[in-house]
Amino acid sequence: MSTIGELRRLTEETDVAEASIYERIRDDIIQGRLVANERLKIADLAERMGTSTNPVREALQQLRGEGFVVMMPNRGARVRAIDETFVRDIFEIEVLIEPSLTRWFVGLATKADLDTLEDLQAQMEAMNFADPHAHSKLDMAFHQVMYDRHYNRHAVDLWWRHREILSAISRQFPTSLSRQTSVMNEHRGLLHCIEKQDADGAAAIIAQHVEGSGRHIIEHMRQIKRRT
């Protein structure tokens, strides 16, 4: 199974069952229950989560690949700080990846694709951010319509992993009214560009969309830092 397929399976199962070991450790890091630079002892984590050590080892390797965990010779695994630098690094990479994926999609988008995107957008607008979890699922589906058929599976897998990380982090913070307005306006502008087959315009809007999301998270982080 591909990386993106495995991540989707884990995400879907979380809605109806207990979270995976990977997700539980990831969320503990994001929520600060496992603090920056804390040593991650495999035996202790396995006992705490009621599992054997192998799933914990596998989870730590995946978290290492995503930047949540740092492993050093003779020092084991430690928690990486979830800070402004971490978020900035992710969204700066996404600002490079997503416009490319979007530009490619515009060149092959069908009437059926546009209808699907418009329907998802209508559902988001009707919900008006009243249910953040449901909005996030609709928004994910919106972007999957554009990216899932792309030939570069490595790029799509990376987008999916980064999207999951930023979504998990952003769940800690409310979406400001100004950001809500920006998200809806950016989606509408994107739909207009797709309809007009304006690949460059669509790519520019996606770059703005990604950067805005990242900066929204960072601003919340800075507000918390100023209060402490």
C-alpha cells in the first residue's frame, strides 16, 4: 500500500475506532503532553499505550520521517519542539509543491471535477465553520479532487503528510473570522480560475492559500508565547 493510502486508512479508522499508536504519540507531541527534547523510551511508551514495542518503534520511525522526532546516536529518540520554525518549514515546502500540483490539475480538469469542487465548496459555505471537524474533512476532499490523480505520487504523498500535520496542529486554535473569509474567497477565486483554465492564476491563489494557513497558525503560537 502506498504511503498516502496508508495515511488515509489511518485517518478514516480514527473516525470510528481508537487512534493508532502513531497518531496517539503524534497528538501527544502536538498537544504538549510530550514536551520538547523529552526522551521517548520505547518500553515506557509501549506500557503506557498497552501494546508491544514493535508498533511503537514503527510509529517513532514514521514520526522521525515527518520531523516530530529526532533520533541521535547513543541518545535515542527525543521530541522535536512544535514551534514556529517547525510550522514555517512545512508551509514553505507546501508553497512550492501545491502550486505545481494545482497548475497540472487545471490542464486536465473536467466539468465533472468542477461540479464536484463547487458542491464541496457549497457545503463548506453552508456550514460556515460551525463544525471545524466536518469543515476540515470537506476541505481535505476539495483538495484531494485536485491532487489525487497527479502522476508524481511522491509529491502527493508529501502533500498529504504535511496536510495531516498542519491540520492536527491547527485543531488547537480557533479559525479567526478574517481567516474564514480569506479561505472562502480563495476557494471561490480558485474555482473561477479552474473554470477559465487559468493555471497560473490558480497556482498563485493556492500559494496564497497555503501561506495564509501557515501564518494563521504561527500567529496563534505567537499570541500564546506573549501570554506566557
